[in-house]
Amino acid sequence: MKKLKSAIYLATLLGTAGLVANATAADNLADFHAENQECDSCHTADGELSNDNLSYENAQCVSCHGSMAEVAEETKHEHYNAHDSHFPGDVACTSCHSAHEKSMVYCDSCHSFDFDMPYVGKWERHEPSIAELAKDKSEREAALAAAPKDTVDVVVVGSGGAGFSASVAAHDKGASVILIEKEPVIGGNAKLAAGGMNAAWTDQQKAKGIEDSVDSMRKDTMKGGRDLNNPALVDVLVTHSKGSVDWMTAMGADLNDVGRMGGASANRSHRPTGGAGVGAHVIQVLYDNAVKRDIDMRMNTRGIEILKDDSGKVKGLLVKGMYKGYYWIKADAVILATGGFAKNNDRVAKLDPKLKGFISTNQPGATGDGIDVAANAGAAMQDLQYIQAHPTLSVKGGVMVTEAVRGNGAILVNREGKRFVNEITTRDKASAAILEQTGKSAYLIFDDSVRKSLKKIDKYIGLGVVPTADTLVNLGKLENIDGKALTETVARYNTLVTSGKDTDFGRPNLPRALNEGNYYAIEVTPGIHHTMGGVKIDSKAEIMNAKQQVIPGLYGAGEVTGGVHGANRLGGNAISDIITFGRVAGEEAATYSKKN
């Protein structure tokens, strides 16, 4: 294939130096490429798409333009760089760069930065719902009348932490596995998680002299969920938490940094050394292990319908590939690990009208497909009305700011420069308190000591969403905060740190005074973050029907399920949930498959 890695070509295609004459005449990338290449430069020789992953097409992009890391070097910006992605796995070029139609920046589905890309169109979601897909009656019937395209023991739907954990665990129990994902990239919401993975009485805690217990984690989780959690599921979460950390560590994860998240009575949120984001790291480790095991992973592929035999047992899954269309996979067991529905504001608002119009922190695939597919299969639902807002979504750029920033010492102030809440209270209480402030937003305030304690903060600074100044008065001028009051607030807070007790708002941990180096501010507001409700499962991750009976061969793990978190999830419990229940679902599905 013709190599075109010239400086002009790269600059032209990637939007860093304007378009040359022949490019301006083109309306899309296919037109532009046609100036000097044939169709088989991108497509297979027979003209067919290689697969729904677009594996061949993406490989062709790389053969001309280099790896993501190489392209990132060519497209450096002052702040954000879409090619310097936080996404784990092999990010597909075609996630953004379409050929025969307008390209769309996938980052725009979450963020509000001004990306510059040639032939770009406005980001829009063109995805029919599961109910709307029922109108494809003739296509579905034809697919089901044909022989199954594939036969495996277990099909996993969703490539977040729960899906990957289930896939690896099922494989290691001897099952053959296919994993499908409707998005063009892996990771689900887990790839966005930054704070940590809660676990009690781990080796990492012991090494740091941290006192904790399974019973303490159980009590914190139940209290955070207003005692509406399913105690049996909470018991699985907390008793398996250390084993989940050990399992991930054995596969190569670094979970040696231990901090504290809201609602916890001890430091138990495990994350990479230095406080780097936990989610993308965990997903990368799981992905690497899935690749090592040669697990079949298919992107751009939706799970449409659970197929059952006459006795009601699962016999497979009807899927729809974006390019390959409908087909069915024969399987003894199906694991739904599709995440929640926080990105579907219509559904959110029906369940909780006060959240109508709220922005979401979630990735674009979190629309509730799995819940609909499960409901059509007869699954019972639990706790759908409980929807959580994350208190600290950056107003600038739409970046979710991890709770660990507060856990490591940042305070929350309003425009008047005053604290107004215990910063590490539960998310529901912190969100409600922020919405009561002027402008319905607040500011995270911290200094260089907090910055140095958590690597993730450098990412926010690099994105340009963290104004900084040498004094609190000057910081106030930058953000229209009362600088005099802010100075007094921080001085007061520092005296509380010295005394070891927050007599103003009852914050239980005071890790450090804010008096080192420069000061920083991030304007934040709540965003819809986690849906606590979903399909009803038992302690083996088996999905239940309305009669409290197991649907044989159907399993659920992660945010698609309800019952684990009650009315409110504690920060750090999501990663623990998806790893723990994903692993349980995978092992149970594999065992079930062997018996059937």
C-alpha cells in the first residue's frame, strides 16, 4: 500500500495546518482519499467490510498515519488532544473518522472542547431503541430462521469492567466466550472512573497500616444506600472485595495507592500508584488479559433479544452488527453487562423529574439497552427510581472530577468564598448542597500539596480546566469568587486541620492544610452519574423474573443490575461491584454451561 506519511498529508488530514487545495474540494475523507488512492487502500479486495470492528480498515489507517501515539505527536495542542486518548484498548480511527459521510468527534459525546477536524459534522446519536428495532420484523425472522452464525458456551454483552471480568473469568473456568459491545470502543463507564476500587482489609491497606474490616465496609455501604440495599448482594460485594483486588493484581493491575471516598469510614479506595485514574487502568489490564486468552471481541454490535428454548432456558442471543446486520449466536448462557441509563435523559426524567435536562457524566452507550432486553426476556426490575448525581462535573469542558480530589484534601466553596458542606459526605448530599448555592455550582479549591498527592489532577490541569494563581485573592479574581472571604475560609480550614477536628461541617478526614505553593480552582456542578436500579439478581448474579425465579442461563453484572447500592452508591464501590459481580457471573455462567 502506498505510504503517505508526509508532513503536508498529515497536517491536511488531521486539521493542524489547514487544508490544501485538492482537499478543500472534497466533502469527506473518501473523496479526499480518492485523489490518490483506490478503494482497496481502505477496504478488502472484494469490497466488503472486514467485520463490525472494522479491523482491516483501521489497520490501513495505521499503516499510513502511524499509531495513536505517533499521531498524537503530530497533533499536539496547548491543552486537549483527542489522539492522546484516555481510552484503553485499541482505539479505532473509524470511531471518529468516517469515510463516505461527515466525520464526528467521539469525544464530543461527553466533552465540550473545541475540536478541529476536517470534514466534521455535529455529534449526534442515531441509535434506534430496542423497541424501535422490533419493527425490523422480516430481517429478524430471516436471521433466526438461519443457522447460528457462531456457537459458544457464553455470550457477554458489554465491554466495561463487568463484561471484561465476566469474559476472563468464564474463559478461565473453561468456557468459550464471545464478547459484544455496541460502541466502537471498549470500556463502558468504567474507563472514565478515576477515584478508586473499594476493598476491605487488603494487603495494600495492611502495608500502609490502615485499619479496616469487611464489617465496616458493609455498614458504610448499607448506610450510604439508606439501608435499601439487598443485604445478600452487599455481603457478596464486601466479602469478595479483597479477592477482587487480589485477582486484578495477579493479572497485572497496580492498586497500591489507597485513598478515601465519600461515605467511607476508612481509606479503602485502591488505585494506581500516585493516584492515577483507576478505571482506564483496570480496563486496560482486563483487555490485555482478554487478548492474551484470544477472546472473540466484537465492537459496533448490539445485543437485541435473549433467545430461549421451549422450557424457558437461554439458548442464545440475537445480535445486530452495524455493518453485518442481524444474526444469532447459539450459547448456553448470556451475561448482560451493559451498564445503566444515565445518558438517556428521557428515561431518567420519567423516573426522577427533577433531573430533566441534566447533563450526564456517562459514556454515550449508557442508554438502558440491556434493561430493555432483559425486560423482554421476563426479568424483574429493582430500584429504578434511584438515580445518582455526581457532585463534581467540571463546568468547563464537561470533565468529571474524581471524588479523590476532595478525599485528598480539596474543599468546596461557593461564589461567596465560603465552605458550605462536608466535602466527603455522600454524593447525594453533596450534590444537593451545591445546587443550593448561587449559580447552582461551586468551586473545588486546593493547593500544590493536594496536586502532588494525586496524579489525576495533572490531567485536569493539562486539559485547561483548572485556573491557578499564587494567592487566593488572585484566584478569586480569575473565577469571580470573593477573594477576601476565600482567604479567610482557607485560613479557618487550616486551623481545623491543625486541631484535627472539623467543628464547622463534620468532615471526618482532614488530610492536609492548604498552604503550599499555588492555589487551584475547578468550577463544578452535579451531573447524572449512576443509576442504582436495574435487573434483579441473586447472589450468584442470576437474573430473576417477577416470580422471584431464576431465568436459566441469564446473568447480570454491574450497573445494569439493581440491589447492590440501594438508594445511593458510595464512591469507589462501582469498580468493586463490576469486578466482583462480573467475575461471579462469568464463573457461574461457565459452570452452568458445563452442566447443560
